[in-house]
Amino acid sequence: MASVPPTPSADSRARVSALRDALSSRVVVADGAMGTMLQAQDPTLEDFENLEGCNEILNLTRPDIVRSVHEAYFA
């Protein structure tokens, strides 16, 4: 059975629109505990290609983890 994504609320759509407008016109800095949130996903040493704590490598080896953190920020 396929899951159906929730329908975004009007407030959510407005926030997404405002973020897209900002991203199209200037540099946007989002500050948060990115590393902490990545580590909370329990990546393995294999995920780090034996470069323990090198969060940047997760962009290549575990994009699903990186995506989930960004989705949490957007939510």
C-alpha cells in the first residue's frame, strides 16, 4: 500500500514560497545543529568510509540521512 504525503497547509505553502523567494535573491544562512542531527541518525563507520566524524562524506554515502535532516529543518 503506497502512502500518500500530507497536503501542505496554507501556512506551510506560504513559508515555502517565502524561502524560495529569499533563496532566489540572496544568500540564506540557516543556523542549527546540523552535525548533531546527522549524528543522531547513527551513521556507521562504513557510512563515513572509515573517516569517522567526517559529516561531509555523508552527502555521498548516505544522502538519505542528509535529506532527512534538511526535511526536519524545513518542517
